[in-house]
Amino acid sequence: MLTAEDLLAAGFKEFKDSFKNATRCFQKRVWTDSPREDQTAYFINVYYYEIDIPGTGLRTSWELDMAFDRDSYAFPYCWINYRIEPFASVEFIEKMARDIFTSNNGEPYGD
């Protein structure tokens, strides 16, 4: 079961997001491998929601949110939003984020 403690132990930082109505928000910065090791490749944002539905009780859900520039003239920007099943591991989320960035021709952030 995915927990906030798992994300924090894996290097995610908790933050406040004034646009989303999430109960908790976590972010991890991923650096490029080359040519500049100090350059940000992308951010992984994970949101946790708790919704109390009268008559049915507390519902929870996790969400992956990523946005990045792409190496594409026609489609220069990508915004991805996925629901995360509670059995997903942090390692799987990080792998999925890397695969999303790579398969969408993601571009690292500029200087």
C-alpha cells in the first residue's frame, strides 16, 4: 500500500499546491544524466486525496501529475495526469514517470 512515508523516504518533498484540492502533495525533482548533471529533467508530482462521501464513508485516491516541454514543433508541451492504484510502489511510480518523459521526447528545463 502506497504511503506518504514511502514517498518521503524516497526523496519526495511535501509541498502545498494552491490550485489542487489535494489533502497532501509530494514532489521529486529528477536531474538529467548528461551533459549537465545540475540540470532539472522533470518533476514528479504525486497528490493524495481524501474525500468523505456522506453515507459511504472516506474515499482515498492517489494521482500522478507531470508537465514538461517536448522536443516537438507541433506539440511542444505535455501535461500528464494518471490515477495511481494504492498498491503501486514508489519505484514503479518513478519508473513510470521516467518512461513518460522519455517516450514523449521530454526536454530538460532550460537555464
